[in-house]
Amino acid sequence: NAKKDLVWKALSQKYLDKGLSQKPGYVATDKKGVKFKVNKVVENESIEIIWYAPFSKLVFLHKIEDSFAGTNVVCKVKLKGFFAFILKFLIFNKIKSYLKISLKKFKNDMEISN
């Protein structure tokens, strides 16, 4: 079970490109070329990322929580904007599936590095 500060470091390096040095407002590009904005950072606690789509945006909140079993990363997603209601039905299952895979890979990477 990784400690909260180690999980934070790994999560911030994944989303903040150069680790803890980036601040809110920073626009990054992931390995697939998707641009996203770092909207809010609470060190050792959470990162809020916004991904912009035509007439809508996805807001991802990654929160680190202590639990009985160790440290958990909880991800919540909000879909906002003019077409949010329609897009929800089109992409909800894809997002849910992607998050399961992504968080499981993150967990496995953390276990390997410890």
C-alpha cells in the first residue's frame, strides 16, 4: 500500500507533465495528443482537469483519500455545456470503461514501483 505522498507524486507526474512544478491554468498534452487544462490543484489531495470538446467540457476530479486498506484514488467526472445531456448518453460507458482501465493500470504501476 503506497503512502499518500507517493501516490500524489505519481498522479501529479502523470497529469502535470513535469510533476509538482505546474500550477492551475497549465495546458498539457497527453501521449495521445489530447490537450487538457489543469484547473485546480490541492497538493497531496486532488487534481481537477478539464478536457474541452465542441460545445461541452469534461471535468475530471482525481482525489487521493486514505482508507483502511491504504490509499485510494477516486475519480469523478462531470459533463458540462450545451450538448452535455446528449453527449452523456453517447460517451458515458466509454468514459467509465476508460477510467476503470486507467485507474487499474495506475494501481498496478504503483504496486510495481513499491
